[in-house]
Amino acid sequence: MKTIGYVLVILAGLMTAAPNDAGAIPAFARKHGVNCNMCHTAFTKLNDFGQRVRDNGYQMPGQEGREMNVFQIAPPVSMRTSTGMLASHTGKQTTSSFALNGLDLLAAGVLHKNISFLLIYTPRLDEPAADYSGNADGANPGQPGALESANIVFSNVVRDALNVRVGRFEPAYHAFSSKRSYYLRQGYEIYAFTTPSNQFVFDDNQLGIEATGHFRNGFKYGAGLVNGNGANPDINNAKDVYVNLFQTIGRGDGQNAGQRLGAFAYYGWQPTRDIGAFVGDGGETDGKGNTGFYRVGGDVSLNWKTFNVKAFFMYGQDDQKLNPLDSSDYVFRGGFARVDWAGLWNNRLVVSGMYNWVRPPCYDDDRPPMDVTSALVRYYLGDWTAVNVALHLEYSYRDIGGIHPESGHALAALVDFDF
Amino acid sequence: MLMVMVWIAPTIAFPGDAPVTPITTSPVQSLGPQRIGNLPPVPVPPDNPQTSAKILLGKKLYFDTRLSKDNTISCATCHDPALGWSDAGPTSAGINNQLGGRRSPPVSNSAYNLLQFWDGRSPSLEEQAKGPIENPIEMGNTHTAMIQSVNGVPGYQEEFKRVFGSSPITVDQVAQAIAAFERTVVTTDSPFDRFVRGDQAALTPLEAKGLEVFNGKGHCAACHWGGLLSDGRFHNLGVAPIDPAKPDHGRYEVTKNPGDMGAFKTPTVRDADLRAPYLHNGSEKRLEDVVRLYDRGGGSDDANLDPMMVPLGLSNGEIEALVAFMKRAMTSVNPEVINVKPIPKSELPE
């Protein structure tokens, strides 16, 4: 019986591996009358120039206050979705289905010199995508409605040294953004890994305030104060803190030029009892018996010609009070390595390979060790102004260890488009 | 700040583009980048309206070496119509063969510049026209001496009185006449312009690919935008001085702002093929060399490198296409501009 459960878990993972949201914002390309490759190696991955624009509050570096603002351009709204065929095979079960990969509505722009905003809304989709995830009881929409990002950025508060982001945002410790990954089906497993009694998900956007800075010598930092349970109100009235540091060697930002090293540390609090006993204006604030957890790790991004190799490692530890499975702290580790190649004319073809691994403690039967090997090919039909269409073929082989080892294959053939 | 109202270029019909409603007017210097496209009508200052008589007078002055101290240098010496309204470079030779430190910027389309000279020290064509006359290594003259010379030519006295209705001739009138002529040197008929106007066959397939790179992976359009294909702003590309003992601080010399150290005005890409060598000091011989400089993320003198400079990762094919686009596709064939011949001394006012 447990084997069947495993198969279902793997199938669910293969079929519904959280499709990555957000990505490119063609409204920027529309605003400036340029093509996507101005800021993207190939959408959705930012190139070095695009990374600097993002770091600068969606303003061209050095051109602050001399761009059209949001009121002087066509509505700064973009949309993205992908559709096609998903197929998977695990054990004796094979499934296939035409599918929609959700819908993102994005709005972003510059309100005033050094003041910009980003909104990403994913509308709830009940049809035709109902029951794509979870049990087939009609209770699981293909995409839950969510305000994935809603933040305002105050750039260059102290030259490049201090930029402040407030609201719900993708935290700076995401060395490699899952939102701007080429992979549409296979995410970064370690980003999504959750521990038994901790609501913190590394991959979640966070609600709070963040300070970032970037310097001419290639050094960057990010530091934040956030609720710590993703996009939700606080549950324990104790804020989480994080800091991340990057150093780029050579010209570029380590996206497709320069070599980049990074490190991060996140320290958070979780209640051990009475979660949600009282809901006040500030959230569920009377979670009691708060105890700590932390995540630390490092990353590297290396570039050679049109190859980009990146690797990420994370070590996580939850206090033993957050570990119902054992009397010790809950310790896990994992990471990924990925190589991208962008070639042919104007980066029209992208080929990528990725290896994900997660190693939870051996006593956690519900979270067996996992190895996922993936590959993709993306072909862009053109490099057009503020619109892009990519043909996307992605394959993953998922190998689950533990007491009931299992493996599975997943294939996705999609058309990814945004405008 | 000079605020010029311009019309934004119409939508370029790239395959698959959704129509975008153009914004009709906007103050240029505060709004960019803008889509590359056709040049708008020439901006003309209200205090110096264009007249055919003034333009002809300005043309004569432009080719007249009597504006210089020793009657050897005219505007056209360094801004030669046959050399893309620039000169052979790498930097310009003025009076007594003295070499300047900078490349001669083109007169063609200079009417659209918000600021004149590589360092933007002049706010108008009229002010710019006065500068080289007094520059000791260009025309080597003084305004007083130059005006005495021009006033000493009866033919000029007559023409200036007809154009401006007053006498004697003033420095401002000389400058206004030259500027009026320069405002007619506008290149609007390149294959790129025809492509933008809807002629899909105007670009070769390679040039069309080059346009794609120009507007995207090459990052060119981040600074070379709008109808002029220039943002009119100042950027440090990391270009090392020819003589390390004589560094050129560029825009910093005007503003004294450390952020402007080594920054120079973005030149237009229009007719660039006619104007080798390139950059403010003529240090890059070919357009391909310029592209490769950008591809490396800038030059070696990078203490104040513009933050928009990043390595581009261009392939040889992409560089070839980009250069092809900037050569034939950006070269205009306006007969009224490319057929301009120097006015012989015998036809200048006596």
C-alpha cells in the first residue's frame, strides 16, 4: 500500500512539479522598443545587463530619472503562459495529458526617479485545469489565486550601496531565481524542500523589507527582515532575518559573463504550538514556543563563452522542537548543478542539463532522498520586440531512495509565450 | 536644459510585432530609451528660423577658409561632406597642422544633438559654430579678427544685410547662418529608414539579422536609440587614451562631476560607415573593431566604466550581421546631402 502511495507521490511530482511563475516582463521591452535579448540571455534568464537593470529598480544603470515612467507608456502589463503535452511514467503507470501551465499577469515599471514597482498576480484557474494537482475531488485548482509579488523599490537611496524593497518579493538569497529559470516543470528541489513542522519554504517569495547594494568592484549584498513563512502574514510575531553576499570576478554579473561566488544565511523562527489560535491585524500572532531554524549555503556561477555553469548548495537545520520524528535537530542538505548553453543565431537555441539532489535525514520515511536529472531544449521562434514564443522540450528522471525506492520519467513538450 | 519636443519614431514592423500606439510628443532628454526609427523633422530654434537665403549664406561661410587666422581652415576642412561630414582622422589637424586630441564629430544630423561637441560643452549649433574659430589649434582666430575679415568682404556685407536686415556683421549672425546650413544636412533615406517606413525588402537578410542584434543581444539600442540613434548622453566605454600622458577627461571637463570622468557623448550610428576611424579619439579603425570593444565589455581604462557596459557574448556571425547593418543599411543616399560639393573660392563672396 505504501508503494502505491509512493508512486502517486512521484506521479504527482512529475506531473505537477510546480510550474515556475513569472519570468520575463515584456512591458519593459515594449517601453524601450527593444527586443527581449536586451535583458535576457534568452527569456526568462536575465543576462548581465538585465540583472543590473533589475538591481537598479528596473531602471537603466546610470540613466535614473531619464526614462519614461509608467504614466508615459502603454499600460505596463504583460502576460505569460505555456501549454502543451505532459507525459510521465512511473513503475507500471503511464499518464499523458494536454495541459496549461497556468497564467501570470505582470505589471512593472518606474513610478518616478528611483521609485519602481512590481506586481505579479496569478489568477485562480479552476477550468480547464481543475484537479491537476492533489486528489481528484475538484478541490484543487490548476492554479491558486495569489499575489505572488507586490513590492515597491526605492533605488539608490545611498547611491548604489542601498536600495530598499518593501512588500512581497523574491528575496535576494535566491542566488538563482526559480522564477527566471528556463525549466518550466522541474524546479530546484532543494528550494522547495519542506521539513516536518516548519512552514518555511526557501523558494517562497517573502513578505517584508529588504536592503540590497551593488558596487563597482563586483560586490553585492542583500539583507532582509521578513515574516518567514512565504507570502503569508506572520504566525509568530517574530521576524526572520537573512543576509547574502555575492562577489563577481571579471566584468559582468555572473549571469553570462564574469565568475560569481555567493553565500547566504537565513535564520528564522517557527512556533511549536497554538499556530493560528488568534488572528489579528498583523497576522496569526500568538504562535507560542517559538524555536529557531536556519539555512546556510553557497553558490557559484561560472561562464565560459556561451556556457554557464552554476551550482548551489544548502544545509538546513531545524531545532529539535520542530522535529516530531526524532529527538535530535532535523538536518538536511541538498543542492543542484546546472549547465546552460545558449547558441545558434541570437541565442535562439538553449540547451540545458541539471542535476538536483536532496538528502533528508534517513529516519524521515516521508521525505526520502531524491536525485533528479533533467535536460531541456528551448527554441525561440524569434527575438521580437516585447513578445516571445519558445518551443520547449523538457525531460526529467526522478530517482527516489529510502525504504521504497522508485523512479520515474517525465516529459513536457510545451509552447511558452509571453507578451 | 534644452528641451526639444520631438516626435517619436513610428513602430518598426518586425515580424510578429503587435501594433504599438506611438507617443506623439515627449521631451527627449528625460525619456529614453525609445524605439529606433526615422528622424523627426529638424528642430529649429525660434530665434533662428530657416530661410533659403540664410542657408545659402551659411553654406558659403562653411566652406570659406577666411574664417581662420591664416585663411587655410574652413569648417569643411574637418567636417568634409566627402568624408561623412567628418575627416580622415584619427584626430583633426587644424591651423599649422596642429593635431587635436579628438575625432571630428559629424555635422550631418548634428541638428538633433541636444548638446554639441564630444563633451557637450555647447548647448546649440549656433554656439558650437563659434567655438572652432577661436580654438588655437583649429582655426586659430579671434572672433574680432574673423568679423573684421568678413565685414571686409562687400559680397558678405550685402548678403548678411539681405538675410538679417542689419549691419555690420556680427559673430552671432555668422554662427546663425552656419547653423542654418548645418540644419539642412540631414540624412533620412537609408535602407533602414525605408525599412521602417514599410519596405520589408530594404534590408538584406544579414542586415535584418544585424538589426535584431542591434536591438537586443548587442545592447546597442540601450544608448543608440530614437531617430538619431543616439541618446545624446555621456558614457565611459573604458577607451584608453592614445597618449597615456595626456588623458582626456571628456564630460568631466565641463561638469567637474567625478561620475562624468572619461565619458563622451554617444555618437549617432547614422552614416557611420563613412566616418572611420571611430570613438572620440579615433582609436578603433573599423566598425568591427568598435563592436568587438563592446563585446569585451569595454576598453582597458575602466576605472569609471559605464555600468551599462557588460560583455555581450556575440558570435562572429552576430558581429558580422551587426556590422553589415551599420554599414549599408545605415548609410543614407539623400542626394541633397551626399552630393554637396565644396564651394570653390572663385564662387565665394568677394
